[in-house]
Amino acid sequence: MPFIPLIFAFFLSAPAITQAETVPFSLNCRDLGAKGDGQADDTAAIQSALDQAGAAGGGVVLLPAGYYRVEGNLRVPPGVTLQGIWDTPHHEDQTWGSALFAVAGKGDPEGPALIQLSPSSAVRGLKIFYPEQDLSAISPYPYAIRGSGMEYAVENVTLVNAYQGIDCAPSHELHTLRNVRGCVLKQGIRVDRCTDIGRIENVHFNPHFWQRAKAAPGYSGFPADGWSKLVEYVNANLDVFIFARSDWEYVLNTFAWGFKTCYKFIESEGGACNGNFLGIGADGGQHCLWVEQTQPPGLLITNGQFVAFAGENPIEIVTTPSFKGVVQLSNCSFWGPTVQCVRQEGKGVLSLSQCNFREWGRKDKSIPAIEVLGGELTVLGCVFAQDRMHIRIGPEAGVPILDHNRFKGEPQIEDLRKQP
């Protein structure tokens, strides 16, 4: 009998691994009756596939290229992924890829979301479009996607014209939103009641995702005269990223153009936010950073770029009278034809380190780049690139710390506090 090496003998005697053990459970929603023609209601067929995958303990429901009209709502069970064809968000193209055409919930912004995610479920690789949304008379709709529970994910998704985008407000932990693009009209992403480390990465919102959408069944395409109407609407109505209670949120490489507020921090019944915000950008709206409250650990914001020029009084950073928390900005740039870079109110602490203030005072050269009406301000190692009023400390402000800054011309700092 020839000698057989021990390792080789082990593999000869090992039990065979079957295909069922290596390939996850998957269903093609077309096999369960989905048409994808933009006309037939495909809600029941898609939900049937999702339910079967859930009953199997988890799996993938495939959504091939097509226009899937959804007249109801979809629930993705635990452990199930609703999967379109795109491995990246989808923008301008001659096709729509895997597209859900949502028609439910018109006029009811508080209704059930188009897609409800469960713990450890996901939606990936598709577009969501509202064919009955009318640019001349914007209608409220519920959120496109809502998640709850542990570890749900939204990846490689394009929201073509969602009134409200993604709702991470029900009690949950460890959400992952990655590679999301689109045009949102009222609220983009809302986070609340997240008790452990959510993640938002590589998100980009801009009205032109709707403007550039191609014609499709039941949709003739974006109106030629609609761009100015759309920009006017989002600049008056849109809050893009809204953060209430979130414990240690991570936000990386996010951007929006056109908004009322871009990054908005509020306090809900659940509480406020603390987190790490890296490489964030805001352009073309009224207020880039709007802070009503934070948790005591505060917000750590690094490498941000902020441009505000919409509306009557665009100000890039605003803290409101209710602000009692901490906001620390490092290595950020402020530019564009804004009225003011920073306006601080409340009793909180605002720190600006190694920041670059390029332009301000669009209407009035006496308006300072930074104005402190309340709270405590630290400005260290910053650059002020215009020869006009730089910093004004109001009579109710705390003692400021201003050191090692560079000014165009002589420093123009006005301190209105009562002197001893």
C-alpha cells in the first residue's frame, strides 16, 4: 500500500461540504411574480421573497434591474438583505438599475417608512424614486428607510427625490450607513436613541440627483425650468443630518449642497449627541453647523469645510441660546460669500483650533467673522484672511482665550464685556 501523507489523508477522509452549506439562501423576486415594469404593484411579490428568506434564517433577496412599483411598504426581516445590482451608488446614467418606485404615504410624513429594516438586516445597491412627487407643489412623504434594533445597514443606495431619507431614530445600536447619495427635500438622515456607536460614511446629498434623473415609465423627466424651484425649496426647508441622542457617533466624509441646516444637533427626550466628525462638508445653504445641544463629551469636528450663502442671513456655525455643551473644531476652513462665520450663544464651550477664515461680512464690513454673545470661546492658531472686524466678544460672554492667531492687517478684536 503506497504511503499517503497524513495531511492528504485527512482531506480524503473529511466530509464533503455541500453547496447548501456554503451558499446563502437567496431568492430572485422575479421568480415570485415581481414584474419590474413600473406599472404593476410589486409590493406583495417582493415582501413574499423577503418573508421566505427570513423564514429560512436569513439570506439575500435579489432585485434585478427594473422599475419596481411599490404601493405599500416593505419589511426586511432579521438577517435578510434586499439587494439590487449596484456595487456603488448610482447617479446619472441611461438606465435606472434596480429602482423602487414608491407611491405609498403621499401626504403623511409620519406614516410607515417605505422600507423597514430589522436587526442585522440590510438594503444595498438600489435607487428609490417617488414618481408622483411634484416639484411645483412638494408633497410630504414618510421616510424612505427606517431601521431599529442592532446592526442594520444601508449601503450603495441612491435616494433620487426622497422627501425624508433615512430614519435612525427608533431605539437601536450600531447602525451603518455607507455610500448613500441623492436629493432629499425635508430631512436627510435623522439619528436618535442610538445607545452605542453608529457609523455614517461617504454620504453625499445634492439636488442635482433629481435634476439629472432620466425619464422612466410614468415619469417624463425633470422639468427644464425646475432647478431654481428645487434649490429655493431645499434652502428654505431641508435639514440634512439631524443628530439627537447618539452615544459616540462616527461620521466620515459626508457632504451636502443646498439646505436650511446641514449638520443639526438637537436634544430630544432621549438626549443629545456626542461624536467624532471627520472630513465633513457643507456648501450652498444657510447654516452649515447648527448646535442646540450636545452631550458633555461634546462634538469633535476635524477637517471640515463650510460655505454658506443662501437666504437673507447665512451664518456657517451657529450655537443657539439653549447650547450648554462642547464643540471643538480643528483644521477647518470657512469660505464663500457668507455674512458671518461663527455666531455663538448659550452657555457652552466653543473651541476653534488651526482654522482658516477666508471670507465674511458679505453685507456689512463691520460684522465680525466670529461673534460671541454667550458662552466661552477659544481661538488658537487660526488665520483671518480679511482686513476687517475679526472677533467681537459680547457683554454676556465668558472670558475668551485668543492666542497665536494670524490676521490680515492689524487684529480687529472688540471686547464689550464690563471691565473690572
